[in-house]
Amino acid sequence: MALPPYELKNGDGSTTVFAFSFPYLESTHVKVYVSGVDTSFSFATSQSIEISPAPASSTANILIRRVTDTAPSVDFVDGSTLNEADLDYAFLQSLYVAEEANYIADNLTMTTTPTGEWDGASIRLTALSDPTQNQDAVTKSYGDVNYGATAAAAALASETAAGVSEAAAAVSETNAAASETNAANSAASAQASAAGIYWKAPVLVSSTANLTLSGAQTIDGISAVAGSRVLVKDQTAPAENGIYIVAAGAWSRAVPMDTWDEHVGAVVLVSQGSLGENKAYQCTVNASGTLDTTAITWASFGAVAINFIVDTFVDVTDYTSGTTTALTLSAEAGSEQNITVTFDGVTQHHNQFSLSGTTLTFTEAIPLGVDSVEVKLGSSLGIGTPSDGTVTEAKIATSAVTEAKIATSAVTVTKIADDAITLAKMAGGTDGNLITYDASGDPAYVATGTVGQVLTSGGAGVAPTMQDAAGGGAWNLISSATASASSSIDFASGIDSTYDVYKLYIVALTPSNNATSLFMRVKQSGTSRSTGGDYRWRVSSAYYTNGYGAADQNNSDTEIELAFGIGGEGASNTAGNFIHYEITMYKPSDTTGKKNFNFVGYTANQSVRHMGLLGQGIFQGNNSAIDGLDFRMSAGTITVGGFYLYGLSKS
């Protein structure tokens, strides 16, 4: 069930992309011939090629063939460490070379018939010399010139047979020698499985920080000169990571490894370096990325030891060739990527079978005549636990320590440094929630309350809650307003039966006009009351410098005067000479009596004399409820000032 190292395709004059199934080590090992001519192409994906222009319409006129380099890719030295990467690569190289030699022998080599004649298999020989000796074969050209086309054709058969035989023998001898060498070098490679991992040719050195990708330079203590292969894995722009070839100018990506698909599952061994020597790194990207745009990440591949089990099955005793499609293994291997299956010593591609638990199922019945099936499987062995304190922060990849990687109760109090848990490390919560502890001593949230509520303890074993202030006495902000060249400031809502006592604070008020007074009116059903006789008020003032005092009053007015001048002077509009007031209003929603006000404040008159103010006022127009207030100056506007309305909780 091993895949042949070639595939034939039909041209239709329009198709340019052709898929193929056989595996290969390097992209340079894939060749394409159109109508027998070596044709240039590009890879559309790792398992499909693109030819431009589209080949002409014909049957089997496109040959996609694997031609693996026969020169040994790995040189094993006495005393050196055998590693999985080199063993796997050498093993696969020898396997592919042997398969290709069989392909040549079966398809491109002349054989003899049962009666001893050479069978040319319709193969045409080219570039032959004209005959010079008695037993030399005659070429078409020589025959046409000397004997005519018919005679030349007859002579050609003899020379063809001899030439092809000699050429095929030479190729077979070369391939056999290479196969023997590579097989010897990779004898131990059957002890490990690639498991879906694609090993790339080793690199000289790997980066340890962001690199400038141009010119020769020293990397990890090693001089990387033009032509050196370098693993670049630490770029500030991760899309630049990959395997590069050093050049005097700008570096270029290595071939292969110059397409996105070649990065998926790629693993490479680092040959030298103070930090990277003999380390392997795996590219952890997924398919469907874009080269030079999508981030490319490399992670340490680590060291792995394999404990192998070999299950051997014999025809007739353990299965029936030509019929059996499934075998039961002695242990679970995880997936088909972790096993090696051979039919009479011939390795089968992993896409020819699947694994579920201990059941190995083939896509087709075990071929008739297969005497033995061998399945090699195993599990990873532990490589030891690092000593305490040896795994530093620099050894842990970013985001590598996930919740799933931490054992339950493994992070104890002693493992967390003082002040190590910052606000940034805490989980997000609901805006306004507080953190407390429940009866079990575990953290819990105190739900966000409403405006004016206070944190109230429920006693031991009961989580605190947000509640209205017990017993009254809490001032609750109802609304506020900020003057900005305002003709008046109105509070048209928020004054009702919710509270019996209200306070309104006026802070840093400055009038637009000098020598003006500040007035207040009440609202009923949203309308300001300004009828003569509605208000009665009295204000006393004290001049701080010489103790001068004054008072003013009105028993039947259209409004209450809060701030007035001394000796006929009004409030100052000079910047910094503010009016400040605290006004108390009692039971505004009561309908059985008059509405009373107390006020205390501070102002400066137009001569910039600073005064303290104390006064009282009554709304006597009727006994109906009050539902609003408004404020204005006797002339001009309120340039600046803050107004804040509070209510005193009843309970």
C-alpha cells in the first residue's frame, strides 16, 4: 500500500493545477514532465503543482515524479549522538531512493523476453553516437545515410537494447549503493516515528533576540556568514520569523520554507550556539496563514524517549490476507501518527490505515500474499523533573502556563511573593461591586447598591450588603446644576414627600453685573410663584473688618432676597468674590401650613466688603405643596456657580 513515486495526469488545455499524493523530503525533489519534456512549475500547495500555460489536451501527457537526491544527507560519525531528526531524514531518504529505483526498474529499464530477446518497452534512446565498431548499434541518422530508413530502423533495435541495458545497469548500481549507505546510516531510525512532523535540514544557529535580517553577523556566539542557514524565531514582528539563508545584503527565506504551508509542522535541529546547540524547535502555526503577514511562532521541541512495542501478525494464524481489514494491537498508541506498519518489511503510509483505541483498521484488505504484518508502537518516557528553582521565567514561553497546566491546589500562599498580585492580575468584576469573604472564608462579591446606600454588616457568617442608612440622618444628593451665564437656575423636580428636610448649597456664585442681589422663588405644579405678598423674609449681615452690621426685611414680597449690599450696595461681580449659601427648607410637601426656610451664607459687596449672612424666609401665599425652586439675580445673569440639592432620609 506504499504510494508509487510518480503520478500521470491528463491535460485538457485549461487546467493548470494538478494534485499528487506521494510524500517527499524537499520541494526540489519533485519533477514535472509534459509530453516527456522537463517542465518548470510552482507549488500551489505542498501537495499540488501549477503549470503555466495549461498543458495541451492529451491522455497521460503529464508526469509528476519524485527524484530524491541520492547523495547521503546525513554523515554519521563514530561516537556522535544519534538524534531523531537525522535518523528520520536518512531513513526516509533511503526508502524514497529505493522506491524510485524500483520505479526505474519497472518502467524505464529494458528487460528480456522469455526467449531471450530485449524488450524496449517503447522507450526511445537519445544522444547516441554513430557506430564505429562491428558490433555497435546503428543510429537512425547513420542508417538513413548509409542504408536507408528501413535498414536503419532494423539496425536500431539491436543498439537500443544494448544501450538501454548498460544505462539501466549503471543507474541501478548507483541507486543500490546509495540505498545501502543510507540504510546503514539510518538503521536506528525505525525506533522513532515522525508522527506528522516534518523535519527540515538542520540550521547552523538560532536567534536569541530580534535580528537585522541582512549581512553576516554573530548569533548566539557563532559567526553566521553568507550561505549559513539560520533559524530566526525572536523577531519583534513575528511574521518575519522562519529559516533564512545569510547573505551579504538582505537575507532570503530558505527553500523549502519559503511558503506558508512548509511551516506547518516543520521541525529543525540547531547545530551550534551557546544557548541553542543541539536543540530542536517546532513551528507551531496552523494552516491557512499568509507568509510575511501572519505571525510565525517556534517552540522548543524538547527531548523524547520512546518505549517501543512490536506486534507481529502472521497470515492464516492472525489474519487472512486478501480479506482481513482490521487488527487488534496489544496496547493503545494514541493515533496512527504514532505507529509504523510494515507488510513483509515494506513500510505503509499512515494514510492507508486509522487507529481507534487498540483497533487498527486498513482502508483496504491486507493484500493477498502478505505473510507478515508488523506494527511498531510505543509511548513517551519521562525525562525527569527539573530541580527546585531551576525553571526560570526566561525558560517559560509566553502564555505557556495555562490554568490546565497547573495542578489543583498547587499554587499555595508560600508560592506567591508579597505584593505580587496586582489589580491587573485580578479577574474583572461588576462596576461598583466590593470584595468580601463568605462563611467558608472564600472571596465573594458585595452587590452594587443604589445612590446613598451604605455598607451594612450582617454579623459573623453573613455577607455585608448595601442598604439605606438605618435610623435616618443620611443626606442624599438629588440633583445639581452648574451656572454658565445663566439667566436663572431651576430645580423643577426632586422636591416631594420623599424627604421632610431639604438643603440646597450654592457654591462660588459670581454675578455678571456689579451691585446686584440674589433672589429665590418657590414652584408649585412647575410654575414659579411671584405674586405680591407671597413671601416674607429677613436677612442680617455682619461686616468682618469693623463689626459693622445691617439687616433688611420685607413682610410682603414677590420673592426672597438672599444676598444684598450694605448701605445700599449690592453683591460684587469681581472674580474671586463669591456668594456661598446653605438654604434649609422644611416639609415642602405639607399642605397644612406655611413653608419655612433658614439660610446662612457669605458674600462681598460692590466695595469688596466681605460679609456673613443669616436669614429666614416664609412662603405664605398658600398652603399647597412646593415642588421646585428657582434662583436669579436682580439684574444680568449668573456667570458661574454650583447648585446642589440634598434630601435628609426619614429612616
